[in-house]
Amino acid sequence: MLKIRDLVKIYPGPVTALQGIHLDVPPGMFGLLGPNGAGKTTLMRILAGLMEPTSGKVTLDDEDILANPQAVWSRLGYLPQDFGFYPHLTGEKMLTHLLELKGVEAPQGMKRLVAELLDRVNLTYAAKRRVKTYSGGMRQRLGIAQAVAGNPRLIIVDEPTAGLDPEERLRFYRILTELAEDRIVLLSTHIVEDVNVLCPRFAVIRQGRLVALTAPHEAQGRLRGKIFEGRVAREELEAVRERLRVTQAVLVEGRHRVRIYEPSGATPEGFEPVPATLEDAYLLLMQDVTGASREEAGEPAAVAAGAGR
């Protein structure tokens, strides 16, 4: 179990990036969802022992990893958002270099370990190719290969699918699912689909605070019967926004396809009921409203359940 207690990070300025994060992360896949700038990367870097918090405590299986970050490095696999490679090296040589830097032990030889890791992420065919010829998805898979070396207890992946095409994203989903079978995998992302596909539980972070702790089916279930969709002319959209709680509006054939949240469950004129999605729940949380106004609007408790402690 990864336990995060009252974690605060204040940068000079001052800028408060994390405001008392309090969270338990069990074995398996766990999602941390939030917009860019929410504080996710700061949190990931602290957990990886790359940054000191202003205050707070983090333990992995009851071991304090802030007091002794070196102790967690041998049990950690980390794929940061911007992972650097030497483009002129082959995938095989690049991975070998990374494992040597990490001090990964290879009882049966480094060459064999590298071959096994490349096979695990389906890159054997590209082992002799230079990294500069790799697609974005191939580079991410090479990054996850170094992250899983040494059989770490905790794997942290920060925005791993950003910029990937659909095929590469699905391939990466399969790899992460396999990794989560016997360890903690913490997935930080701003992509709702990543969480919906991979994570049985997730937290939502916004402006350095946890604003939700729930499961995809729970978040969607609380909105059942309260999401409606309709077509709205462009010139009418602003008026609709003033009288209804719009979660999203997408332009289709010159008219906006508008989804709204109506807490009473009554169908507004010109709209029809549609199944709620996790994106609906997430966008409601991201709207700039206070806790009081959410309560007044009848926003489902489970969407924001578990925030804080």
C-alpha cells in the first residue's frame, strides 16, 4: 500500500502546487486524473524521490520514502512525462544504457535481460533500429521497458498515452494492465479514456487538491438519468448555457451537440436522455464552481466523494 498523508508543495513565489494531498493507493492500477497544471507531475516527482515536499509524509508498505528516498529507488519504476533518449543509439543499446544507469542487476547477463524486456513490450523487431526512427508509441514502450526492470513494487507513469495514435494507445493499455496484476501502478493522466479503460479506482486532482475519489462505474452511476443531449444552433448556445448546466458542446454540421446535467432528472425541452459517461462526471468537477454551489445544484455526492480525507 502506498500512503500519502497531508502532502504540501510550495514553490517560491509563493505558488502552492499541492495543498494537503491525502490518499491511499492499493495494489493494482490506480488513476490520478486532472487537467494540465493541476499538480499531478509535482506529486509524481515527489513519490519518485526526485523532489522534496514542503511538508507531509509518504510510505510504501510502511516504509517512509521521503525520509530515505534511496530506499524506494530499487523498488520503483518511473516513466516521466518527458523521457529523454539518445536518438542515435539503437533501442537495444539505449535500454542497456538505462539499465546500467539504474544499477539493475542481471544475474543471467545484461544482454539477455534487455532482450527479455524488449520482448515484453513488443519491440524485439526494432531492437537494432535507432531510437530516432521510433514512433511515439514505440518510445513509450521503450520507456516502460526500463521502468519495469528489476521487478519494482511501484510503477509510476506520467501522461503515458499523450500524443499516441489509437492503435499505440491500445497496445500500451495492454502492457499497463499486465503490469498491474502484481504491483502498484499509478497512472497520472489528463485523458479521461485512460482512466475509464484501465483504472478500477481513481482520484481527481484540481489546483493541487483532491476533489474526488471514486470508481468509473460509481461516478457514471450517480449521473444516471440526469444527462441529456440536444442540437442547438450556434446563436442559441449562450442562452442555453445561462439556463442549463452544460457539460460539453461539440460543433456538428453547423449546430452544437450539447450535453447537459439536470439534477432533477426532468427532460429539458429540445433535449433527450442519454447514458452518462465518465467524461460528463469529470467535466462537472472541472467546472469552476464552489462546493456550496455544487450542493445547491444537486451535484451527485459520489462524483466528489472522498475528496480530502
